[in-house]
Amino acid sequence: MKILIVDDHQMVGEGLSALLERDPEVTAIRRAADGFEAVNVAKTFQPDVVLMDITMPGMNGVEACRQITFDPDVGSAVLILSMHTDPEFVTEALRCGAKGFLVKSAAGDELIAAVKDVAAGRTYLSPQVAGDVLERYVGGDNGDDPPKYTLLSPREKQTLQMLAEGMSVKEIAYKLELSDKTVHAFRANLMDKLEIKSIAELTKYAVKHGITTLD
């Protein structure tokens, strides 16, 4: 298996690499520090499994997951690795194409088993989240109807994260290769959809929902 580890904390990435290297089925490992880098590396490295953190600067793991899994030229299975156990995070990751969700408190043996499951085309959910996710689907409880965040387009989600992290419209436009006018439109649209009136409120929303930690 070829594995891409995506985490903005170097020590976490190194620890995951050391753990996975012990398994004889793992033939190559690459690392990326954020969603943008993950998308680019996935296109050239073509990993079997992308082990993806959610909360990262610039582009979070859910959006990176969407871009990787919906790209017909990549075909990698994404396994989300996160400290968040809220069913909203899990269901949003699954909507964006993730094949599994593993909590960061999992033991090493569970990590390797989860990686092998998603590499084989199966879905893996940590026991800590599986029950709540199943209950939401079976009981028809999907939180908001629909959750406000899911109403945002991919570009609006990226703009939301970057605004929350303090980037200006000009900086966002440069990063996303868009015009200032387009980014202004994204900002107005996302604030309208989320019913948010200020950047301060938007930042609180992003932190509360795990879109950014502002570390």
C-alpha cells in the first residue's frame, strides 16, 4: 500500500509514519501539511489511502477529501483521522467521499486495520462514532435541515475558512486564483446562507464547527 499522511502537526505525521512503516504491506509513505498540498501530492503520488486530518490551515481535510475523492484521475480512498467525534463532522466527511473515520485516540492496531479496510474498498467507522452516525441515519435525525454548512459551495467553504483565519479578500483571491469581486461575492453568499453578520461571528462559527482551530 502507498499511503499519504496529511496533518499540519509534524510530530503527529512522524508518529503515524513510524507506526505504519512497521507493516510489511506498506510500501511507500508521503506526507503533506495541509489540504492544498494533499490535493497536489495525491495527483502525482497516487496513494492507495490518504490518512487525512480535518482541522488544518488554508484548506481543511473535508474539502481536501472532496477534491481528492471526486477527481477521477486520483482514485485514492480517504480515511479521516480526527479528534472530533461529533456526528456532524463524521457525516460531513462521508458526504465528501471519505471511506472511513478514525478517532485520534485509537490504538495503533486499530489504525492499521482501518487503513487496510478502506484500501480494500470497505468502510470503517471508529466504535466511538459508529453508533451515533447510525442513529442519525436510522432515526432520520440529520441535525439542521439541512445543516447550514452543507449549503455552501466548495469555494464558499474555502473562503469561509480563510476569512476565519484572518486572510484578506485580496489574499484569498490570490490563493484561489480568483478575482477580488468573485471572493467578495463568495463572502456575501456564505454569510447570507449561514445567517452571519460579521467576520467575528463567522470566526466563532468556524472554530465551533471544527473548520479551523486558529492555532
